[in-house]
Amino acid sequence: MLCVENGPGLHALPPNLPEPEDDGAADHLPGTTIPVLPLAATTGGELDLGELAADALVLFVYVRAGKPGEPLPAGWDDIPGARGCTAQTCAFRDRHAEIEALGARLAGLSAQPAPEQDELARREGIPYPLLSDPGFRLAEALRLPTFEAAGKRLYRRLTLIARAGRIEYVIYPVFPPGSDAENAGAWLRQHPT
């Protein structure tokens, strides 16, 4: 199953999306310890981020995935970095085996409630866990960048690569959405364990 970047539906990325700028909001993350933080996972029950990062972990953090038939918030495409979460999630799905072969576990995280994460995982055939953090516990623990839109607090898109519990590499900002899947694989190949 491949994502279609310019196809119909939620995989489509409209032309002329505004590119997010690096505002320095992730500069402090390299060297930071991934906290012990159990979160609801689409694979059932809870998974602890600290345990996931004990060896090697690629954690991509996304804004919010849309649902078929549900309109996007007004002005969504005008917010730099907001659009493209389904495409990003699918890009990681398509590179899941490669990332695992390079010795890392893979997980996605957003503030969406667990039932919405479950729907996305079923609809798109996601083989890795999607974690639900509606209380922004990881944002508070690591000072991750967030923003407000449509009356909701949301995560900004970024990807963390951690080994032995510490963040070694950060991809931020991510543009276009899904490019971080290829970049994470390239970094793991260039930095074998």
C-alpha cells in the first residue's frame, strides 16, 4: 500500500502549501532523555516511551490526521506545517520495514484521542504503534513545540531519533510532510549502532 501525494482524499497535498520555518523550538532536544511516559497505543493498552527508546526509536510527532468525510478546519492549508499528517503517517508505514531493519523501533504520536488514532491505523494499515497524548504530557516533559488552531492545541510536526533513551537527532521543521521518513532512514544508515 503506497501513499499518493497528489491523489484524492486525505493523501493529497495541495500545491503551494506554506513551508514552516525553523523557529528554534527544537534546538534544545538533542541529548535530552526520553521520559518514562505510558501512553495509549493503537497496538493495544499502553506503551511507555522510555521503554521504546531504551534501544533505538524513531518517533514522529504529527499535528492531527483527518478523517474521510470530515472537513478540515477553516484556513488549515494556510497554516505552515499543518497539512499532511495522513501522508506523513503513510510514508512511515511504507518505510517501516526499512527502519526496523536498521535497528530502530518506530512510533507515531499526536494529541488525538485513542479512538481517532485507532481509526487511522485501521484505515491506513499502520503496522507500528500510534500513541495518543491528548494531555500534551510529552510536550510538557520535553518542551516540544505546539500551536493553536480551530480552538485546539496541537503538536507541531517533528521527528526524534533516540538511542539508549537519549535523543540523538531531530528533524524539525518537517517539509514536505512525509520527507522525514526518508530522512530518518538515511540518518540511521549513516549512523549505524
